[in-house]
Amino acid sequence: QVLLEESGGGSVQAGGSLRLSCTASRGSFRRSCMGWFRQSPGKEREAVAIIGSDDSTRYAGSQKGRFTISTDNGQNTMFLQMNSVRPEDTAMYYCAADSRRWYGCLLEPMQYNFWGQGTQVTVSS
């Protein structure tokens, strides 16, 4: 089983940057789809960005162009570089893995079967 742990969350002013990390404390990112998801109060969990073992990436909505997802599979680490953050980016951010896929990754949270505990990101105006 894959155990995922997020880090790097915190408070940041609008327009600033933040870098989230996800580490597989057990298991590996190899041959898995990986993704960052977020959820804010009153809203459903939504995809932020995903990356496959073929290094293909997909971004959701306004995050594209501001956020960058990447992995360092050799170190079992995934990153989300968040630039030009906005108050609307405030949410709990989750790292997730879909061990059933490694390419053609989907944006639907329900497709991912391993989740971290989340890290809070708060963006102030």
C-alpha cells in the first residue's frame, strides 16, 4: 500500500508563491497517476492538477498557467508549485494516487484510491 504525506502548506498573501510537496513514505509513484486535489468548505473536492508516469499533465480551470505539477520519482516526491496565488485558492490540498493507472489519468477524485491527510493553504488579500 502507498502512504502519502503532504507538506508545505501555510498562509501566503495574494500574488505570492507556495510549494507543496507530497512524499510516498511507503510505496512508489512509479506506474501510478498522481494528482493534487483541493477542497474548501461547502464545495466538493476538485482536481487541481494531475501527472502520469508518461509525464503528461493536466490542469483544471484557472490553475493552469499559475500552478505547475511535477514529480521526482527517484525520491518518491511530487510537487505543486503555486505561483500568483489568489484568495480563491484557499483550501485543503490533498495528494492522491491512482494505482490502477499510470497514464491517461483522470481528473475525477473518485478514481484515486490513495490519499494523504491534506495540507491547508490559506491565501489572504
